Amino acid sequence: MLGKLKAGEKGRIMNISGADKFVRRRLLDLGIAEGSEVCVKCILPFGGPVMIESCGQCIGIRRKEALRIEVERA
Amino acid sequence: MLANLIIGGAIFGYAGWAFYRFIKKSKEGKCAACSIQSSCSSNCSVNQDENLK
Amino acid sequence: MMNIALIGNPNTGKTSLFNNLTGSYEYVGNWSGVTVEKKVGVFKNGEDQLIDLPGVYTLNPLSKDEGVVTNFFLNEPFEKLLNILDASQLRRNLHLTLQLMEYGAPVIIGLNMLDVAKNRGIQIDIGKLSEALGVTVAPVVARSGKGCDELAELVTGDFVGMGKTNLVYYGKAIEDGILRLANMLDGRVKLPIRWLALQLFEGNSYVKDYLVKYVAIEEIESLILSVADSHFQLSGDKQTLEQVIYRKRSETIDKIVAASASRKDNKKVPLTEKVDMIVTNKFLGIPIFLLMMYFMFMLTFDWLGFPLSDALDAFLSGPVTAGITAALAAAGSSQFINDLILDGIIAGVGGVLVFVPQIFILFFFISLLEDSGYMARVALVMDRLMEAVGLNGKAFIPMMIGFGCNVPGIMAARTIETPKERLMTILLTPLMSCSARLPVYALFVGAFFIQHKALVVLSLYVLGVVVALILAKVFSKTLLKGETSLFVIELPPYRMPQARALWRSTWDKGKGFVKKAGTFIFAGSVLIWLLAYAGPEGANISMDDSYLAALGGIFAPLFAPIGFGTWQASASLFTGFLAKESIISTMNIIYYVPDEASLQGLMAVHYTPLAAYSFMVFILLYIPCLATTATIYKETGSKRWTAFSIGYALLIAYLLSLAIYQGGKLFGLS
Ligand SMILES: Nc1nc2c(ncn2[C@@H]2O[C@H](COP(=O)(O)OP(=O)(O)OP(=O)(O)O)[C@@H](O)[C@H]2O)c(=O)[nH]1
Ligand SMILES: [Mg+2]
């Protein structure tokens, strides 16, 4: 799960279908889909959002959604 | 006396015009102290469609 | 004359290019969703028009600002497209480009951000890219204007190709579906069928609504179903049409990118990421934000802004007033004209103008925030808090913009995807203390809280935010229940703000304030002065017998419980609805003093410090100004919500001021 990675860890997205429909759409718009490599850049406190990096761009999503995205640790 | 008339007329004339302009513009949602003021000229089409409910 | 539409992904520099090509100055900022409506400008050749649009990732919209673009494609005439690509994010940008080529209008591509791409080690072969797409590709640096003239010549010229409309083959099922839609429409629509069909299959609701005008909705729906079904029959994969279309485009894009771009890995950690480690740090994120705000207020109200305002005040009440007095004497003007100019116009307009330095400092900081890329980080840092009250971090951006002026703040709410959160943001943004309220604070803290100027003002700004958050919680529990919230935000790389752009942006925001002083405040001052000069018993009477006093007197008792039951206070509150600055000019005229310093002295007689704070809180919250109200109406399209936004603000302002004043008295403050 993407939400389980620690700051600095990398992974490859395996399954994104668990995430909210709109979140999935937005991530797709930003070029993040199954197979994309992502790296967790930082995690905000109190269950706040996570900042991930993929292909040189940074994106913030909620932890809740990140926990629904399956990744394979790289 | 003439000077009084000219100055007074100019002030009241200008004030009336400026007041009218301001109310008219504000009513359209244009804010005179506002950063996008100069660019508000375009009409926006956000509420023409209600399909993104 | 030609209409050329400027289109591209968010934050790729469209508006920067627009400004360069048309010589105008539109709102530029380093985050996604700066432009939220369509803007028209004229090319420097004086003929053709360029239309700046909000940034979109695809033509299938999720939010209102994206909807503006889809509507534009469906309903408005244009001859050519100018597509801006971010060279450092070629892949994602090309998804939009492919859709534009399917539309089949003549396209030119401007390849921007080449400097960023180069820093990342990305090399793009422009010739190969152009060949693969079949359209002209021109490199530009939108920020500095390099290559813009060549681009202008290209797009306004006669030789603009359509590109390859069939670049992507979507498989038999979908291609057949396109033909079937063409049969159904039977030449009744002017728009390109291939494009309409693909957008329809992707689930574009705007396109669907458009097609329903021509074909029965049942037919459309059964077409979509049967295409999906036959795709499954033919290929056996369970993906939705949207996914299939996306995948097919991606495959084509991969080929194009492989042929035209190369990448050498460069290992050094970009500066952006180093900065991010600090400002979005677990523990430091919010403290850093607050510290920056504090610094901003110290500069605006204390270290820099105050001395400058004082100097300007001395200049206006000294040499300028003396000069005008002398000029009037030379012209032989009457006492009436003298009073009108000196006690009315100079007091009213001058009283507002002295705050220009502070306004500009504030705007400078807002511009800095907008242009650096920190804005999106603030949204990220704030998201947890916002989520707790039923909003999302993105709603913080309109609120921050609202610190400058509420009107663009409310407009910026268009980028918020969920209608509920968007409505809440629109309703709550007026609680953000806009720059027009700043003179009121400046005046009162100068009179009553000399020691803690910045802190007191900061407390008001924070109070506005806190009240907004509490109300958000209340609204989302009562009026606006339900609906999941959504938060995905793009964090653009930090960019060093350029002095010129920063100045332009500051000036553009600040000049409105100056202009308003010369127009509306001028007119308002004349009117207020007249109302204070004349009364039921004639002209040139004691001000307490004037029309203004009578008018203010009606409502004064209402304000007595909150500490300022004078006719002067209620009269100035009235004018504040039209524009918040006029509160100050009204007070200047009413209290009839030559300069700011003596007004502050006089204030101390009419207000206690506690009443002064209560008054400031009331001003902060009590009503959105006329322009803001009109914008709320325009953006919500509902008279009820507009009335609500005024009503709740009045109520909250009154209750809070009451609590502060009466509570303060209980604790023995005065
Ligand atoms: N490094 C670099 N930065 C650029 C260039 N062009 C524009 N920028 C910066 O990119 C940011 C975004 O510019 P805008 O013109 O507002 O982008 P936009 O495409 O209109 O954005 P939206 O309206 O949000 O869709 C600004 O901070 C610009 O200064 C460029 O060629 N190189
Ligand atoms: Mg823009």
C-alpha cells in the first residue's frame, strides 16, 4: 500500500482500482496509473496527506486514498 | 464667481459619473480594488451550464 | 480577424505567453488553476484575437474551470488552436494534444519550459516531434518572451496545418462506434464526429448533453453500451472504454516520446525537493507558515509600512493641502467650495491614500506567495485541518487570494471539484480580511494598540480564518451534508520569482486601490460631505444636526451593546457595504480632522480600546462588499445563497462583537 511507505521509499503502482473514482481520474490526468514508479517525498502529521513524486512531478493526495493504492516496493 | 461654478460643476459632475460607474461595475461583480479587475471583461460561462452538478 | 484559442495543461505558462503575445497583463501564478475563465486579448498585429483558457489535462472536465474549456469547444467559434506543452512533462501534456488533433482544427504547438526540461536532463528533438504529430512545433520561453514573436508570426500566418487526426487507432469496436455515431447524427452537427464520439465514450458529460440535443438519450446510451460490449467481445479485456481510450493514447504517446525525447539521468537532488523537505516538514510545516504570515504583518504594519504611511500622511496633510489651499485662494473660490475640497475630498481621499504603502507591501507578499510555488504547499499543509471541517486543502488557495481581494478569491473556488466544497468556499471566502479592510485596522491599531500593532492585526486575520473554519464545520454538519471530498493537488516546482513579474503583479493588484481612491472614494467623499454639511434645517449646520447624523442615528442604538452606538460609527458602516475603504474616508470626513495623526487622537475620545477591537472585528466580518456580493451571485447562480452569505455574516459579526465587548467588560477590560 502506498500509504504504508515511509518517506523516501520508492514503489511501483500495482493496482489503483481501490481508490476513489475521482481521485483515480485526477491521478490518471497527472500521468499516474498502474505501472508508474512513485516515491514518497513526505508525510504530513496527524494523518495528513502524503506528497509523492512520479516522473519528476510532485503530487499531494490524502493518506486515506494512498492506503487504497497497492504498490510493490522497489 | 465663475471659478466657483467651474470647480463646483467639475467636482459634482465627476463625482456623479464616478459613482454611477462604480455601482454599475460592482454589480457585475467587478471589484475596483481587485487584482483581476482589468481582465474581468470577458463574460464567464460557469452558470450557463448546470450539468456539472 | 481570427480567433485563436490558447490551450494546454495547467501551469504550463499559457497566461505568461498570452501576456507576451498580446501585451496585456493577466494573472500569472505558479500553481494549477490560476486562470479560471476565458480571457480575450488582441495580438500585437492588431487584428487577430487570442483567447486564454483555463488549464486542463483532458477535455473531459471534473471541475467548473475545466468545464469552461469544454463549453468553449462545443459552443464557440474559433479558427485555430495554440497548444502549449510543458517540455518537462511531455507525456502527460500530449494526452491533451491528441484530443485537440482529433478535433481537427489547425494547431500549432508552443513548446515551453525548455529550461526546466534541460535542468532535468531532458532533450527534445523538435523536428522529430513535429514530424510525429504532423504539426509545427515552436520552442518558446514564455516567461522571458524568447521565441514569442516567431510564434506569433506562425500562428497568425496562413500556413497552419491540422495535424494527423487519426494518429491513434482505438481498435475495431471503438472505431465502428465512431462510424455509428456519424450515421446517427447524419450531418446534423458541425463539430467533428470523431472527436465527439471519443469524448462521449470517455464519459464526457458535457459532450453527452450536447449530443442529446440531436439524438435521443436512449440511443446514445445504448450506443455506448454496445461499443463497450463489442470491445469486450472482440478483445476479451474488462477495461472500461475510458481506460481503453487512455491506454491507446498512451501507447501512441510512448512511441512519439521515444522518437523525439531523450533523457540522461542527472542525479543531483533538485533544489525544489530540498526546500520541500523543510516547508512541508512534519513538524515545521504549519509553524513556518504562521511565521511567514507574522513576518509579513510585521513588515506591513510595523517595520516598513507604518513609517511609510506616516511620511505620506505628513506629505498629504502638509505641502499638498497647503498647495491646494493656496490655489483655491488664488482662484477666489467661495467658502463652500473650500470646505468641499478641504474637508470633504482631501479628508476622504487622502485618508485612504495614506495606506497605499501598506497595501502595496501586502500585495507584494501575496504576489511572492503566488509566484514562488508555495501556494500549493500551503494547501497541502492545511489539508488535514480543512478535512476536519469538511473542506479540502485546495479551498485554502481561494482564501489566501481573498486576503488581497475577495472577488478573485471567490472566482478561484472554481478549481474545487466537488460542488459542496466549492459552495462552502465561496460562502466563506468573504470572511478573509481583504486589503480594503486594512486601512481600518491600520487606523485603529495606530490609535489604540501602538505597542502590538502587527500582533493585533494578525489576530484579526487569524480570527477571520478561524471563524471560517468553524462555520465550515457547522455548515457541513447542517446545510451541506453528504458528498465525499476529494483532494489531489499538483505541487509545481518552486520557481525563483522574477523582479519584473513580481512588480507587475504587485502593481496590477495595487493600482486598483489607487484607482478606486480617485473614482469611487472621491465620489463617496463628496456625497458624505454633502450629507454631513446639510440637514433638515438647512446647510452649513452643526454636524450633529445633519442628514448623515439623522441617518446614522436610526441604527446607532443597535450598536450600543457592542460598544459603538454613535451615529458616526453606524454611518460609516453603511458606506462600507459599497467598498470597505470608504469606512475610513467617511470617518475622516465626519471627525473632520486634517490628518491621520489627529484622527487617531480624536478616536481615543470616541472609542475605548475594547470598543475599538470590537469595531475591528465587526468590520472584519459584517458584510461582503457590493462587488463581492455580486460575484457570489454570479458564481453560485442563486439568490438564496447570496442572501445567506450576507445574512450569516451580519449575524456572526454581531454575535462575536457582542461576546468580545461584553465579555471584555466582564473581565474588567475597557
Ligand atoms: N522556468 C520557466 N517558468 C515559466 C516559463 N513560462 C512560464 N513560467 C512560469 O510558470 C508559472 C505558470 O505560468 P502561467 O502563465 O500562470 O501558467 P498557466 O498555464 O496560465 O496556468 P493556469 O492558468 O493555472 O492553467 C509561472 O510561475 C511562470 O512564471 C518558462 O518558460 N520557464
Ligand atoms: Mg493561466
